[in-house]
Amino acid sequence: KAGVTQTPRYLIKTRGQQVTLSCSPISGHRSVSWYQQTPGQGLQFLFEYFSETQRNKGNFPGRFSGRQFSNSRSEMNVSTLELGDSALYLCASSLGGQNTGELFFGEGSRLTVL
Amino acid sequence: AQKVTQAQTEISVVEKEDVTLDCVYETRDTTYYLFWYKQPPSGELVFLIRRNSFDEQNEISGRYSWNFQKSTSSFNFTITASQVVDSAVYFCALSGPKRDDKIIFGKGTRLHILP
């Protein structure tokens, strides 16, 4: 079956702009979680959506937001981009919640902020 | 607070050697889950194993084995007879049992298998 698909794979933005990233989970998976990966901070949990509701949130500012649609596809948005937002953004889907850990990851969206 | 420490930032070994990746964790929970993920150059993390805190049996899967020791709060990962395809970044992770528990990842160990 198809894996987790993230789009776009690469993007370049400038400070102050906003960006929207998309994630299509594995069919039948209702949980979608998002992670930010940087060389300095490593992998950090952003938020989790389950059946269109945000179920959990990491310690990120309000500029980071997300949503999930009825078909379980999810988007995350970062507004007023800062240089420090440059990162690989990974999406993962699972049957249960992100705390169960059997996560299936996409290849990520690499964001560069200039 | 929960914490995962992977003290080895980068390891290089020659193909066919055995290699152990260390993982030490901290948690106040009595029930928790430990995981290992592999991140090849393509970027996506691949789930390798989940272990819950009540199951201290070691596990072997082919060339991979895991040693879970609650007494030392460690969950180490050994690759036997390493291969070039094992080159990747490996992450150890920890989470609690509640739905709103966040999974915490270690900083990862970059493993180079040299031909």
C-alpha cells in the first residue's frame, strides 16, 4: 500500500512569508503527527491530529499550526517565517496515537528560510 | 521530565564488524515505551522496534538485537555483521502510556559502515 506522502519536498522562502506543507497518511490511519528536525535541536514533536482534532501539541510558538481533513490528510502552516524555521519537517501516520510509536514517516519537506 | 541520551554522535566501523548503539533514558513513569528508528539518507524514519517497560526480554531480529535493562535505564541496539546498507542515523525514543504523552527522540547516532 502507498506510504506517507509529503509535499512539497523542497521549498525556499524568505523571512516573514508563510508556508503550508501537506501530508497524506497511509490509508486507514487516522493519526497524523508532525515533527521538526534540525541539526541543533534534533527531532521535535510539533503536534498530532486524530480524526480532525488536535490531540497533542509540542512546545512551539503559535506561528506553527495545523489541521486535518475528513480524509485524514493534514496540513501544517508556519506564518511569519524566521531563519530558525529552516528545517526538515516530517509527517508520520499511525493507526493509534503518536505515543504508541509505531509511526510511518514520509520523506519530509525541507524548508529553507532566507 | 523525560529525556533520551544517545551519547555517540557518530560511529564508523568496517563492514562485517559488530556495532552497538547506546541509548540511556530518564522517566518518572512506571509504564513507558522505548523505540528505535532508522533514518537513511532519503530522510524518512523507519520503525525498527517498540519495547514496553514491562517486557525486559531481549529481542533479536536477524542481524539486529536489542538489550533492554531497566536497572541501568538503557536500551541498546546491536547490529551484527554490519553491512553498508546499515549506514544511517539511528534514533532512540521514549514515550509514556497516555494519549497526550509526547514521543521524545534522542539526538541520534550517525553510523557509517565502511566497505
